[in-house]
Amino acid sequence: MTATPDFQPLDVFDCPLEGIRQIEASAGTGKTWNICGLYLRLLLESRLEVQRILVVTFTNAATAELRERIRLRIVDTLAWLRAEQAGEAIAGGDDFVERLVRAARERHGLQTDDMLARLDLALATFDEASIFTIHGFCQRALADTPFTAQMPLAMELVRDDADWVAEAANDFWRRRVAADDLDAGLAGHLVASKDSPEGFAALLKRHLAKPLARAAWPDDLDAARAIPADDLAATHAVAFRLWHERRAEIDDLLQRSMGALSAVSYKEDSVRTALASWDDLLRRDDGLAALDVDAPKLELLGASRLAAATKKKQVTPQHEFFDVAQRLLDLRARATQALAYGRLALLKALLDEGTRAQREAKRRQRVIAFDDMLFNLHDRLTRGDSPWLPGELKKRFPAALIDEFQDTDPLQFAIFRTIYTTPTDDTLSPAPLFFVGDPKQAIYSFRNADLHTYIEAGTHAVVRYSLADNQRSSEALIHALNQLFAANPRAFMMDALAYQAVRFGQKPRQPLVDTSAPRAPLQVWTLPPADDGEPIFQRDATTAVVATTADEIARLLAAAQRGEVTLGHAPNERPLAAGDIAVLVRSNAQGTQIRQALTARAVGSVELSQASVFRSSDAEELDRVLTAILEPARERTLKAALSTELMGCDAAAIADLSGDESALLAAVQRFAGWRELWLQRGVGFMLRQWLAAEQVAARLLARPDGERRLTNLLHLIECLHEAGERHAAPDTLLRWLQSQRVWPDADDATQLRLESDQNLVQIVTIHKSKGLEYPIVFCPFLWSASRGGRGDGLTGLAYHDDDGQTVIDYGHAFRDEERQKEIRLRLKLEESAETLRLVYVALTRAVHRCVIVAGCYRTAGRYPSATGSTRSLLNWLVAGADLTPEQWFEHKNGAESIAAAWAALAQRSDGAIGVAPLPRGELVTLQTPRPAPDTLAALPAPRTLSGGWRIGSFSAIAHGAAHDRSGVDHDLRVVESPVAPAGDVAPAFRPSEDDPLHFPRGPAAGEAIHQAFESITFTDRETWPHAITQSLQLLRTMGVPDTPGAEGQRLRARMLQRMLEGTLDTPLPLGTPRPLRLSELPNTRRLVELEFHLPSHRLDANTLNDTLAAHGVPMPRLSFATLRGFLKGFIDLVFEHDGRWFILDWKSNHLGDTPAHYGQDAMAAAMRDQGYHLQALLYLVALDRYLRHRLAGYDPQRHLGGAAYLFVRGVRPDWRDAAGAPTGVFFQRPAAALIARLSALFDETEAAT
């Protein structure tokens, strides 16, 4: 890359306002202060309106903060000028306004009235200020110039386009991978590579996120490569035969030849491994199928390797198998490469076709995602058919300030460079374009930020400025950090990125006073050795570091309680508080370790992270719960949901369900009720009701991390509610949640949220801490190694070439060994450089004190120096000055030399850096003083309050439940054993295979049957197939698997079709002049799922039992808590026939497998045992009240028809019982006096007897 010009110090009130200028602002040096200065100069000196000054940053939060800071500076300047004009005393503060005004007057001749007028106008119109995120700017640019940019006028903006990307990948998979003509070998290779539509979508998404990256494929990828299938099969068969016939002979020959072979390659263990590998490979005689066997050391039995490893003057072992093995290995290598090339060809086609497909789909649907706006604007600016567009945008925004520019990418820089380097006729000097950022804080490569682009932008700048006055940290800590980063001239492992020492700024700071056990401003704790004197194992180091960090924090807070650690000047100092302390971590797992250790010491903490909420354990648990809600009848998923911490059932309770059918049924009913609510009201409403009914919040808050867990859960519910607008079907929404758990969107909206605003120790990921500051900072994990460059080459390795361009190399695995080594080194250098920038960000968050851990360690099974010293990049800062990064990675520094380097650094720091062994103290528990609680007393109650108000249902009354949690009763209590018919046994009856008697049983089947009857139009049979399909889909969703095979699925559909036909075509004897066939009943004469709420003052079991007995109703004796509240229910069907109104209930109970099992006697027994007589009476009471308010001249004797219960498995036009009555049809018309008496029971008050 081109060399960059030297830095100049920035005087924000004097620098020219023209051309491209880059401002490098080290941490804490007042970046926003300077941006405000430039902005007000553009207002006053360049006479630009707020609408024409473009300010861009990269997050919504930063945009809002920048907007407010600029507005306040305008307000401050107006107040200062008016005070000066009025001769009033000017309030104290920094010298910003005074320097701004003085420069405007002296160098530009501006008068006070003119400045007031300009600033008044700016403040009045500030709501229109062009201060945007990068996406907001692109959206505005495209919206302001839609014709010029050739964009549709109306586009729906979506935050993420994952759905369209997934659709494109799925479509590609269906067309190209799941196609019948796909080569079988390639199909097997894709399976072995664990490819999937989701994996293809992830690759396509990465490709779309780096549109200017160069994809590098194998040079000969397009050359046809046939798999040598025939040769491979034949050779494999020969090897298979020889191996199984002469295995002992081969083994014996190798053992006798060990002395003739290289002891390095042919150790006994290696030979044993090779023999075992050939056992695995030749376990089957299909050579093509065996390609996925990845066994080690196979090459040791090849003739070529044996010849190469034979010592001088020794004889190479000879055997027919070795020659065949070599041919087989060569053929396998050719076949494997051909398959790998076939896969890469598919990936290349995916990226080409998928890119076009998802863009065309979004354009067709008039949808645009955030990243599309950047691509579309760049495309229009650079394509050549809109040469006037850059000039139009430059006229619209003649000045620009780009904040956080170290987080830019090639696409963003190309947009601004194109706009602001395009000459226009109305300007004599180049338009001002200021890039502001700190490359040392470029830590967002995982979000596609590209530091190399920032460096490249510097080559286009006419001047590069630096800000060197640190306004954040104490003078001693600034000196310590200068010493640390100056210890290695290549501290950041990049020639284009050097550390520049910063000075102590003059901004006042509140001092930290610690008289308890003073530490150095930069306190370095060194890892202790293990008991054997070697470097400590990594796992032991982690345990010790976590404990020591928590102990030190507890000690500090305890000392603060005693007044020994304070912040501020006397007499206004205050004790150090927990919220003044931050612990910076790399990962959520590290944060959890710190939090648990602090909790053990009674120290409260709160976590801030940029991790996705979909990666949390709460997302996994919610996934289980939602799966069970959609499939409540599947026992395994139901128990998995109940075992979550959200639901709170322990192992004993789960085990009890297996032996307690009623308890299991009740759980199924609960979850089925949530499913019904989901279908009716949406996932957000359902989950809010679930939270309250299942007392989830209270359960979570009882845990030590309860606030974190509850915050995550509420966040997930919010995300699901929003996603539910795009994925209305519950099963589709659940799949969306599951895909987000694997590939979460890189979106601020899904980041873990702050769970508490109390004054607690802040546990913050380093990425999240950027831009924040804390009086005391602990960085306990910076000593741990970075991951190092990794990748398999087949999914593309991303790195930068010598020109700084991003390359995604898909052909890495097929390049020569030297080139592969070079690429791996590039990856390791880039990752190590970013890790060092993370170190810089972490250390510069502290105001007064920063505590870090350094030293050497080893991983399990490895020995010490190379691992401990070179993989820990903290050590590079102090001990790598005389080495290149490449040498450092290979250098074997001893623990003693690393310790000496840290000691030398402390010695030359004038006390600013303290180095000491990691303290190992006893557990410290913070005793937090609590104020004595006020004595509270309740006011005397003026009246007696009645308790027990609730909403009940038939199920709760009939089966004694205290509360009913479901909405609809769809035969969740079913009879699963046949009811013996009365009288003689009918002749043998054998139902056909598609008879409804064979339809699945249980609650899920009841739900499906009810949905079928409720969703069809009785008189229009063309509506039935769709209803049947939907009902069978519901059955699958609730966990009842399809009958195997396509014919099995059609068979189940025919069962349901026959059930509908038999039930609707059977004449129903309803006591009317003519029977009714439901197939003749129009929609205008029926109501489906009529909901009711009967108010109840004091319905009690004894009174109801006595009333039913007095009227001869056959019912088991009831036992339920007195109902004060409402009785709620849903009537399956209300219909009118011959001037009378009836209720009808669909019963899916399986009473037996013959017509006799559905005769009147068998149904009467089921009605009695299941309490259906009471259900019918309650529903008739509800219908009676409904008709009294809606039917003129209503008379129950004339209009109230009765109740029909249809046991739909046994309703057939040609079936009759022994008495000649239609089977499956149970009809009753209770006396009007009984309905009136039951209705009166609901109205009785406490005074009733």
C-alpha cells in the first residue's frame, strides 16, 4: 500500500475547511469535541445550513449522541454571544466557544449579529440536520434522487434480508443439489462436508456483505474433472480382497521390516494406526462410498511412502497389497479433488445465482434492506449511466464529517470518495471531507469493518491530523500506557499503524484516593508457576485469575465502605461504588465466570455484551417451550419443555408424569391452550399471558442471575413478536427462531440488553466497552491466547492482499504448500493485530487504575515456553521489540525472559506500572450495610373482602381443578379404551383400512378433528380437501407422525373425508318434524365456537350436585371450589332448525371398533363417565341467556331445541344400534325447568340458602 503522509497536530479552529482530511483521534482525546468545532465553523465560516452539512457515524446510539452534543454546542455559543452582547458575566466552562468566536472574528471578519442570525437559524431548523448513520445517509440520498438513481419511488425498508437470502439459497439447493441428476458421489461429498441449505445461506450472506471483495478460486476450477469411479471401484475391490485374505501376512511383513524403515515415520504406534485405518477403509467393498472415510496414516502402507522411507542399504518391503494400496491412494486423491472441485463449482454458482436471485426477489417485492442501500448507492454512483449523480449529492451535501471511520469498509469509502472527488462547476476549492477515527480501535472485522480501507483513505488525504491530548485518564495512567505501547515499535503488528504517545489533557478529573492497599495506575499481576515449576496450565490460571479478580473487587468495596477508597475532591468526595468498577472480558463465558465469583462474594454485577440474545441459553429454553406448545401431545417435547428453568419442573416431577395419566393430560391441556391462544392472538400476546400464568418471572428472579435471564426472555419475546409479522404461521416462526440460534443476525436490535440500572459492578465485553470509561478497570483475561488463523479453505479464507484488498480464497487448499503457508501467516497476522487493538481498547477505558494479568501458561498436554510466551500477545508488547511478528510466532521465549521484560518495564515507568505475582488470598465476602426497614402497618379494613375470584370452566367443575388454564375443550380428556356395548355382542365387524375408526387417537387427534369440522362449509364439499390438509398438518405439528409413505398420508386423508361425509350426511333425530342432515345446514343458520362468560356469585358443588340429582341427571358426584367469578366456555356449534336452536358438540372419543360400541347405551355410559351431561346443561344455560337477549319473543319451551353430541368416529348413515337408533348420535332435550334452575344457581348471592 502507498505510504501515508506524516501527522500534524490539529487546531480545529484554524485548519482549512477544504479537501479530504483525516483526523486520527486516540482514545480519550476529545474526538466529539473537535467534530463539534468543525461543524460550527462550517455553519459560521462556510455559511452552510444544517441540512447541507453531512455528519455520518455508524450506530444509532452514536448518531443520537452526536446530534445532541452538536445541538448543545450551538445553544452554548448562542448563550455566550448574547451574554457578551449584553455585557453580562459569561458562565464558566471550557474554552470552546471563546476560541471559536475569536477565530471567526479575527480570520473571517464575522460580526456578532451575523453569527447570532446563523446560529438562531441553525437551532430553529436543527431537526432537519443531516446527521445520519451510514445507512440513513444512503437512504436519504436514494430517496432524494430516486429518478437520478433509477430506484422505485416506494420501497419497504427491512432491517435484515436474511429471509430473502435463505429463500435464494433454498431455491438453489432445490434446483442444483436436491436434483435427481446430481452425481451420487458429489451428493455423498456434500453430506460428508455437512453442507445444508442453511450453510449455503450463510456463505451467500457473507458474500453479499463483502461486495467488493475478490473471490479467488482454483485456477483450473472450470476444467472438467471426472471421478475415476470405475478404476476406483476395481482397485478398491482388489485391495478389499487382498486385505481380508492376507491381513496377517501384511502385518508380519511390516513388523519384520521396521528396522529398514525410517524411525521417524514408522514408529510402532504409527504403524498400528495405519493398520487400523486400513481396517476402517476396507470394512466395506464400495470404493466410492468409502471416500468419506478420513482415516489417518493410510499413506504408510503405500509403495511410494515405503520406498521413500527405506534407509540406505536396506531393502524396501515388497507386497502386492502395497502396490495396490498406492494405486488406491492415488485414485482416492484424484476422486477427492474432483468431488471438492465439484463442490466449489456449486458454491461459485450459488454466489453468482443467489446474489442475482435475492436482489431480484427484493426488487420485485419492492423491499430494500440496510446493506442494499449501500450497494445500490455505490452501484448508481460508479456504474457510468448516472454521471451527474455524484455532483447532485455533492451539491446537496457540500461538506461532510465522517465519524468512527476506522469502522468503515471499502464500499462506504468508495461512496464518499466518488462524491467528494467529483469536480463541480460551482466550486473553486475541493469540498471539505473529514474522516475522523482511531485505527487502534478498529475491532469490528466480524461486522465487515476493514482497517485496510481506513489506511487506504489516508493516502487520499491532503493532510493527516492527530489528537494527542488525553482528556479521560489520569496523568500517571497515561504515562503508564505510553510506556507499555512504546516498548515495541511495532506494537500493533502493522507497518501502517504505530502508537503515538498522548499527553495529559487539562480537563478536570475527580481524583481516586486509596489508602487501603494502594496499587499502581497500571497494575500487572503475573501468572504463578505450576507446582512442578513449569508455567501454569491454562485452566488453572483461569480459575486463579477469576478468584483473585473477585477478591480484589470485594476488598475495594469493603474498603470504600470504611471510607478508605474515595472519588472526588474534599469535602465533596464520595466512597467508591460498585458501578465505578468494570471487568472487561472477551466472551460471555468469561463474563459468566466473573459474575459467579462476584456473586459468591455478595457483590452485585451486571453484564453488557454485544452477543446476540439468540445465543443465550434462554433462547434454547424458549425454543423447547414453543416446540412443546406446537406439539403438546408429543410426550418427549412436552417433558423437555417442562424440564427447562423457565417452567421449573424438577426431575422427580417429570418422572411422575409417566405414571400419572391425569397429570400428563393436564399438562397437555395447558400447552394446547397456549397453542390455541397463539393461533388466535399471535405469539407476543400468547407469551405475555404464558409469562403471567406460569409465573415465569418470579421463578427466574429467584435465581442469582434472574435479572439477566428475565431481560433475555422479554427481549426474545419482543423479537418473536416482530418476526411474527413476517412469519405468521407458528411452525414457520419456530423455524425462524431455530435458524437465528444457529446464525443470528448481526444487528444491534438482537444484542443482549442491560438487565439492571442499579449501581453494580459492570461486566462488559471489550467490544461493548468501546467509547465508555470507568474509574477502575480490571482486564483479567488479556493474557489468554488468540485463536490463530483457521479455516478449511473450502468455505473461503478471508484475508488482505499486498494492496489491501479483501480476498476470499476458496482455492486455498489446492495451492502449493508455500502459498498455503503464506496465506495462513496472513490470517494469523491479521487476527493477532486485531487482538492487540482489543488490548488497546481495553486498557484505555480506565480513568485512574487498570489491573491486568500477564505471563506464561501452557495448555493441557503441551509444554510451556512456545505456548505461554508467544501466543499471549500481551507479552509481544514487552518482549517482542527485537523480533518480527513471524519470528515471534516461532520464537521460544522462556518464562524467565518474559518475567524479566515485565520487570524492566515497571522499573523504567517511574512507579506508574506495578508488577507483582498474582495475589492468592482467602474468599472475601462483602458485607453490604442495609438501612433498617421502616415499621409498616396496614390500615384497618373498612369492609370484608371476599376472596377466590376466578374464571372457571366445565373442565374445572367436572374434574375438580382449582383453575382452568385452557380456552377450548377439545376432548383433551378422552376415552382410550372401548366402552363395552350392552346386550349381545354384534357379529364380527372388520373396518376397512380407511375407516375413521383407525384415525389416530388422543388430544392431538381431537384438535385436528375439531379443526376440520369447524373450518369447512357444510354445504360446499369443495372446501373439504383444504380443511382436511390443514387438519392433518395440525396433527403433524402437534407431534403425531404421518403414516409412513405417501399412500399412508392419503389413507389418513380418506379417513377424515369419510368421517366428514358420514357425520354430515347422517339424518339427526332432533325431535323436530323432520330430521336434519348437517350437509344441508347453511352458514347463515349456524355459529361456530360461540364463546360465553356466565357470571357466578357463588356456584358451589353441593348445591349443584343436589340440583342434578333432583332432576335425575346421571353424573358422578362433583367436588370443586366454590366459583366466584365467571364460567367460561366455547360451544362447538350453535345452529337453528325448524325454528329451534340447538347446541352440538363434536366428540372424537374412540369408544370401540364396531357399530355397537357407538350405540345409545355405550354413548350414555361415556356421557355419564366423562360428565358430558353437565357440559350440555351448562352450554344450554349459556344458549338460553344468549337467545333471551337476541331473539324477539323468545320462549325456551318453543325455541330451545336441546343438545346433540356426535361421537364422530361412529356416525354413519347406514349404521344402527340394536334398538334401530342411529349410532354415534346422542341427543337430549332437558326440561326447561332444569335449565331455569341451573341458570338461577349462577345468580344466587351469599345470602341465598
